Amino acid sequence: MTAQTSQSPWTTFRTWLSRPSVAGVVILAYLLIVIVALLSLNRADLLFPLYSTLVFPPFVLSPFVILASPLDNRIKVTLILVLVVIAMPLIGIYDSSYLELTIQICIFAGLALGLNIVVGFAGLLDLGYIAFFAVGAYSWAMFTSSAETVFFVSGIIVPGWAFYIFIFVGVVLAALVGVLLGLPVLRLRGDYLAIVTLGFGEMIRVLARNADQPINFTNGSQGLLNVGTPPMPQFWVDFIGSIASTLGIRIAGNLEPLAQQMLFYFIGIVILGVIIVAARRLDNSAIGRAWTAIREDEVAAIAMGVPLVKMKLLAFATGAAFAGAIGVLYAAKQSFVSPESFSLIQSISILAMVIVGGMGGIRGVILGAIIVTLLNLQVLKNLSLQLNALRNIDFIVPLINFHIRDWPTQLEPAKYERLVFGLLLVLMMLFRPAGLLPEPRRKLELDMKKRAQPMETPVITSSETGD
Amino acid sequence: MSSETLTPPQVPALDSPWRRLLDSFPVRYILYPVGQMVIFIAGAAGILTLLSVLLALLVPEPRPNIVLMDQIGKQLPGMIISGISIGFVYSMVALGYTLVYGVLKFINFAHSEIFMVGSVIGFEVMQRIEDVGFIQLWHPVALVVTIVGSAMIISGLLAVLIERVAYRPLRNAPRLVPLITAIGISFFLIDFVRAIEAITRNDFNLTYPTGDLSYLRTPIPMTFGETTVNVRITSIIIVLAAVIMLIILNYFVNGTKLGRGIRAVSQDRTTAGLMGINVNLMISITFFVGGALGGAAGALFGLNVGTVTPYVGFIPGLKAFTAAVLGGIGNVTGALLGGLTLGMVESFLNGVLVYFPALGQRYTDIFAFSVLILILIFRPSGLLGERVDEKV
Amino acid sequence: MKISRKLFVLVLVVAMGLMLSATLVNAQDGTVIRIASQSPLSGGQSVVGTAIRNGTELAIMQLAGPLTELGYTVEFVPYDDQATADVGVSNAQLIVNDPAILAVVGHYNSGVAIPSSEVYNDNDLVMVSPANTGVNITDRGYATVNRICGRDDAQGAAGAQFAATLDGVESVYVLHDTTTYGQGVADFFSAEAEAQGLTVLGFEGTEETANFEGIIQPIIALEPDLVYFGGIYDRGGILISQLRTAGYTGVFLGPDGMDSSEFANIAGEAAIGTYYTTTGAPVTVFPEAAQFVEDYTAEFEMDPQPYAAQSYDVTGIIITAITQLIEENGTLPTRAEVAAAVRATTEYQGITGNYTFDDNGDPEMASYYIISVDSSDPALWGSNTILSTQMIPSPLAAMAMMEEMMPEATPGS
């Protein structure tokens, strides 16, 4: 602890912070503050939307803070496990809107990781990724919905416990569709690939919307209602109920829906965990290296003996498989599936998550998913709610004497998610194309390319036969 | 240095009055392109009519009491006319995509929103004229020219601005980056326009104030044999405006020095720069022209349809992109061909599918996407496009 | 390391303890009552959606007096469902997570109401709709779903019966916008039209929102005497405008989705002479509503659109039910209790009529109006001519009436 006169206070602070024990205490304090703050927020407060927007994101981002700290790996894992398995559920029991948010984050993180395989690992820009998600969701919904589909009418309805089997069915189906989609686009590059995949994505949505005539498969634009849910064992419900009563928490709403959401939360965490592990394994394998080769220079990869077709199809299939599994979870959780949930803006949102976080890096992608989902589902919505709460009491902004009542009703922040996404994408591409948590290799790629000569990569190869 | 010294000595027999006539300005730049369009439209209409007749022969009565052949006979003129008018709209937008792709080898995803901005500006201009009063006193041509002209200028400038701010810094970045930027701009524009309309009008369903202008609303009956079709005057305006603009564009690209510069940049950017062409200026001009055409298409579309919203650009933009690819992206004639083809096929499908309830007209949109996908898979260079070989 | 680990575990345990105790300390504020509304506040249907929202807000401002006297604050939370089912469901999940919200006024689109009400029903939260006419809304028999407007089976049939009475109308062409509502009401219209002897020349659904030219082509060629559009005014207005410009001279009929001054705004001259059926009467029909119109115009600086007055009544029903419960029990009621009290509402005298709910949540008697559009001026929408008014009982009420009249009749005889 020698005082070096040449060292700035900031560096001294950082050095002090990087001592494990200090870091540990700081992190614990941080967690404590955030959790206690979260639990002490009162819904009846006027500024509740604002407060919850300020407090919840730090809580959700705490795993990243933990991961970035210089603690021992086992302690990091324990802390994160405690957060995920104990802290979050408790917060969820206290206020199930946070539980809802976290489940959505899990879903989108899984989707972002899947897209990351296609775009980040293999470098194939897929703008229709949401189609695989739709395949998974519809596969479960079609077989369990009470809408008047051909399945319901002929009695081929699947019981709730088949949900766990259908996760695998969703995986397989989506992977199949991924291969089907990948086959025709093998030769395409860059822009063309993007547009074709966009076309496929839209086609799936239009098909879902129109597949109610002449045979009703998907019930068209009215969507599938009452999608099946995995059965809840009674001990689970009782368990949740007893935790709530021992802690004296009054549950808003009924116990069963809360227990159902909790079940989905844990299923989601498990699926996300599996996806993370799978993605990591792939990244560090021969397949991952093949993908990197394809991404960086396809012709050189072929020259080095990388089986292009197989690897590209594998990328599509794997990405699709992740989306398929998540789709089944989503359908069961929402208990309602309609074609409008699978439109272009969803594909772009997921792309935004991958880009904002940092293409290729697993940690970055999850961070991107958290940021974009929170932005979309919490920040913008809460801004609207806050605006409304202020309007209710006819709040007047002090210095400029502006009546909140005069804010035009059409200018509600929650509706302007496209604006935010668009701006986010443009700014990220202009200033930080490698993302917030860039994978070192990608960053190098992008920096090098920026300085290199422009090379006009054509969109089709001359390996086309015929004509 | 005139070009005469560089051309080989002409064989005297070829220097005939015929030749001079064919090479003269009016023929080359007006008659020839218009002739091409007419022949193409006639050909497309002919083929589609043939196909419809074949279908009617195969399936005479798809629904009880409906004889398909009669219905097609009645609808034929209408289908062709509406096909032409929407086809020209697609063509104009497609040109924007194709011009930009030609110079930068880059798909300007934001072009559909430039189309939308054109339609919104058209509305704003018309609404302001209406607010000032006496809109009936304006000469129709002057009114349309003002509306479409302002849409063109503002859309063109917007396109140049976008290029300057978002695309130019990324010219050397890998493929993915400008594409994503374009998507981002597209999204941003949609909600930005919506926000502006929300602030200024608290509503974003923008209805063109054609109420006082009966000449815009009264249809013109045209008789073809037994059937009389009521043609909307806005359809005719679209066709006329489009043809005029296409002729001007054709002259600009093929007959002027600037046009030659643009063609040079699209062939080989670096060499063009070495030859003394101001590459950045050429690119900006290209964006302006493409944007202006898109804006004009938007204003004309708005006049035709009557009500526009900030979301009106997405689907036509996608279809116009299909048209550009269909014709061969990078190829100006191809964009025209592709747009007209897509418009006519769509129109015919709409007219025929209505008699097949099992399918219905909703499948028309599926068709547009399928065309896009099939072309990109089997013939990515399009109808008129060139094969590009990859340099290793 | 060993010392740090022990310290770490100790701190962890303390942390958990503090955390848990924090939950004990906090208590919910028990004197706030919130009523939520869900309707499209943005997008093409926002004119009526905003009317629903405003009507609810005005009702809370004017009718919550008794509750405030009892010591409760009543707050209004409007949500925008953007006429999209997913947004409606997401909002519904947010709504049910706020324990202070005891009732929901909404929606406008049946296709949004149905999935959202699944969420409400799971959480015993009552929804009362001023404008949802889709039959599936109440046919599911949920204890928490109610409405005070009519149903599409009656509305579509009434429309077809009216069409059959028009001179020179023998063939119809039915178009819909593929939503639950539009397709539903078009189905009922079509079925009744055939029963009335009219020829249905075509039944098409389209998602088109702007350029109907391709769809209008075959319509003109088929030459129907009447075109029926099952959908909402933002598309209907454009459709009729383009139909007229294309030279269509026949009749245009629509359901209550056309009922909005915005229809006249969009369609302009083409709106004159069109007809529509509706279950929400124009405010001018009700003498008691005159004060409402004045207050609404003063508060929101716009004329009340269709369904604003109905929302006012819906909110009144909810507030009355809650007040009753508090007076009986002295404490804040649970959501299930509120739902039961709302369902038990008998003879509520609102400004638009007298309401009693049947066992499914439909009003026992609903009124259906057939109205013709006289003027292209949006400000004069409220003075459109009412051609006929029918009071039609809900299916359950009709069955009950029949059983009363014929007690010996066995089902199926």
C-alpha cells in the first residue's frame, strides 16, 4: 500500500476495488441496497413507475457486475445462483410484474443466443429469425388450443404434461424448418440473404394468418386461445403459498396464476441455462471454428476444406432449434398465440439485442437482450404510466410551467419503441459496431476492415450452374 | 476532345437519313423508351389474359352461378388499368433501390420510408393549400405538380441527408453494418414521422383533402367493347407522371454527362475516381434522384389511395424491392420491367382469386413474397441482370 | 481465503435476513382503488378508443363521490391496447399485477378483448365492455366478463333484415377485415342474408389498409346491389371512398365499427347515403345524456364519440358495485367480490339505458339501431337519421322469456 505520487486517485481506487475481499463486500452491499430498495417500493406511490425503472435494471444487471468482479469463480457462481434461485423468486412473489419481466428476459435472451449463432458465429444475416420462434410456439399451441382448429375438432388434443416432450418436438420441428429455409439460401450472401430471410419470416407470418382456410390449422388472425400449460403439482402451489404467508407478503391476484408463472420462470431458467451451455460448447468446438472461418472469408474456408453446406445448415438448424424450444415455452406462458406476435419488428428487436450486446459473445448477447427487453417492456411502458399518473393529478412542471395534461395523447412513449430501436441500431453501428461487450475477435475484425480497402463482395458466387 | 476523333470511320452506307432519324433526340429518348413500355405492357397484359383464359377454360364454374370466362371478360380492362397504375408506382420506388444499388452495391432498406415521407409531405402540402383556401381555384396540373414536386424535393434531400450522415461513414465497413444501419433508419423514420404528426395534428391517419376537388374524385368512364370501366383520374395521373419522369430519368442517365458519371461510378468506383469524377457528388446525386422518385411515387400513391399513415411504406417498399430484384437489381430498365410485371400480376391475381374462396385474395401477398424468394434463389441476377463473378 | 469465506457466508446470511425482513416491514396501502381502461389510444381506431377512455375518466371524476366520502381514493389508469391482441394481453398482465386495480373498462376490439379477458378471468378481475360485440366474449360463460352493448349475432342479422327491406337490393357482396369482430359480424350478416333470400355474390377477407383497388375490381364486375363491410371505420371509410371513385353506385352497409365521426372525415362525400348498424346509440337519443355531452365537451374539448356515454355508464356500474360492497362489509373488496357484485347488477339506470346482466354477462335487453349517414361533416355525426330501433334480448334472456311463456314445452319439441 505504498502511496505512489504518480498514480491518480482513480487508479488507486480501482486497485483497491480489485482486491477480492473489498470487491466482495462492495458487491454484497450493492445487492443488498438494490434488493431492499426493490422490496420497499410501494405501488401506491405517485412516482412508482419512475422508481421501479430506476431500481429494477440494476438488479437484473447484477449478474454482470458479479461476473466482472475479481472474485473467486466459485463465489461468483454461488452468488448468481442465490440471486436466480432465491432472490428473484422472492421478489416475484412480492410483485409478480417483476417475475413477468424476468421471464420475458429469459425468453428473449434465449432467442438472442439462437440468433447469435446464425449471425454472430456463422455470419449469416437472418432477418426472419422469428419464424422459427413461431414454429415452436404454434406447434404447441395447435395441439392444445381450444379454438376450433382441425386438431380440436378431431380430438387430437395433447394433455398438459406433454409440454416437456413438446419442448423437444419444438426443437426438432424448428430445426427442420431451419434446414428447409437454409437449403435454398446457401449461395446467397450479405444483403440478398437478409432480404430472402426477411421474406421467409413474413411468409411464415402470413401463412399462419391465412392457414384457417380451407382447413383450419392455425385459426388465422384470431389466434389460438387457451394454449395448454404444464400441470402444476399441488405441493408446488402450496409451497409458494406457504412461503408467501410465512413472509407475510400479500399476493396481488390469485395464488395459482402466480405459482404457474413461477413454474415458467424456473423452466425458462433451465432452458436458458441449457442454451448457454450449448452455445459455449459450440463456440469452443471445431464447429465453432468452422463457423468463424465461414464468417470471415467464405472462399478461404472452402479452400481450407470446411464443409460449407453442412456448416451453414447446421448454423441455421441450431439457431432455429433454440428458438423452437423457447417458442413452446412462450406459447404456454402467454396461453395465447397470434400471428402478430411474429412480425418483422420482433426479428429486428432480437437482431438489435445481438448487435447492442456484441455479436458473437455470449455474455454480450445476454446483456443486449436484457437492455432491449427492459427498454421495451419496462422503461417505455413505465414512462407512459408515469406520464399518465402525473396527468391524473394535473402535475405542472415547475420551471417551464408546462401542464402535463397538455402533452398530446398520441405522443405516448410506449408506442415509440421503433424510434428507440432505430436510433439505437444506427448509433451502435456508427460508433460501436462491435457492441457493448464485444467479443475480442469481432472487434479486431471490424477494426481491421474499417482501415482496409473497400472490397465489393458480390452477392452471388459463380458456382451457379446453368445459364 | 470530341468523341468524333475516337470513333472508327463510319461506313458511308450507314449514314442514311434513317439512321439520323433513329439517333435523333426525340426518337432515342422519348419514342424508344415509351415504345418499350407500351410493348412490354401489351405483352404482359396479353400473357396474363391468356393465362386467365386458360384458367377459365380449366375451371369454368369455380362457384355456382359464376362463369369465370364472363367475369374475366368484364374485368379485363379494369385489371389491366389498375395493374399499370400500381405497376408504375412500384417501378418508381424500385428505381430508387436499383439506382442506389448500382452505385454502392448496397440495398437501401430505408427507401420504403422515403416513399412514406413523400406521401406524408404530399398530404401536408395539400392540406396547407386547403387551409389557406381556394383550393378549387388552382389549376389541376399546377396543383398536382406542386404536391408531387414538393414531395420529390423533400424526399430527395432526405435521402441525401441519410446518405451523408449514416452511410458515408460506413462505406468501408463490412456488409452487415450499413445494412443494419439502414434498417435502423427505416424504423426511426417511421416513428419520427409519427411523432411529428402526433405533435402537430394529434392524429396520424392523414386523409388527403380531395373533398372540394370533384375533378379528382370523378371517375372517367372508358368503354372497351361492351364493358365500361370507370377509371380514376388519379390512376391516369400516376401513369402520365410516371412516364414523364421515366423519360426524363432515362435521358438523364443515358444522355447527360452527369448520367455518364453515375454510370461510371456504378461500374467501377475507384477507377471513376481516378478519372477525375467526383465520386461523392455522384453518389449524392444518385441518392437524390432515387429519393425524389420514391417521394413522387409516395405522393401519387397518396393521391390515389386517399389516406396515408406512417406505416404505409413497409409493404409497398418490400414489393417494390421484389420488383427491382425481379428485373435485375442495378439495372434501370429492369426496375421498370419488374415493377410493371409485379403490378400487373398482382392485379390479375386479385381479380381472379376472388372466385376461388378456398384461396381468396389474401394469397396475393403470399405470392409477392414467394416471387421474391424464388427469384433470389433460382435467378438472383433477375430478368435483365448480369452475372457477377467473385474476385478471390 | 478461509477467513474471507466465513465472512462471506456470514454476510450472506445477514443479507438474506435483512431482505426477508424488509418484506415484512412493507405493507400495501389499503385505501387506493384503481379502475383501468384498455382501448386503442393510438392508431387508426384511436378516435373511439380515446372516447372510451375519456368516458371512463369523466365517470370517475363525477361519480366517485360516495367512495371518496368513505375514505378511498379512486384513480384511473388508462392503457393503450393498440387494437392488437398481444399488446392487450401484455397490458392485461401488468394490470392484474397491480392489486389496487379492481375492474377494467374495455376493450373496443373483440379480438383483443377475448385473449385479454382470459388473463383477467384467471385473476378474478372483472371486465365490463362498453363496445365489444363479438359473441365469443360472453359465450364462454366467464363470471368476470360483461358488456352493456349488443351482440354481433343480433347485429349482423338485423343488418341483413334491413338490407332485405331496401328497394332494389337483391344481391350482396360481403367483405371483412379478417379480425375476430369483422369476420364474426360478416358471417352473421351473410347467413341471415341468405335466409332472407338475398344472393351472396362473394365473401372475402382482406388485411389491406390503404389500397383497395384490387379488391374493388371484382366487386364492380360482379355488380352487387349492396356491399357489406365487416370492419372498423378506419378501413371502411377508405373503402367506400374508393368504391365510389371507382363508380360503384349501390348501397353500402356496415356494422358498429363504422360508427364514428372519423368515418365521415375519411370518406368525405362518399359517406353520404351509407348505412350502418350499431348497438351504441348516438348520445342525442338519450335525454339524460345532455348534461354528459356538456361536461364531456367542456372537459376534453371535443365532441363525445360513440361509446363514450356507454363507457360512462360502465364505469358507473362498477363504482356502484364497489360502493355497495364497501358499505356492506366496511373493507376494500376483493376482485372476486367486485366481479360478483357487478354481475348481480340489476336495473342500473345509466344515461344510455337501464341495465341488468344475464348469467353470461350480456345485458338482458340490448338496443340495435340502423342509421343512415346524412352528412359528410364529422361534427354532425351525432345527428345521423335513426331509421329503426330494435330491442333484442340476449340469448339467455330470450330462452328465459320463452320458458316463462311456455312452461310445458320440453327442449327439442
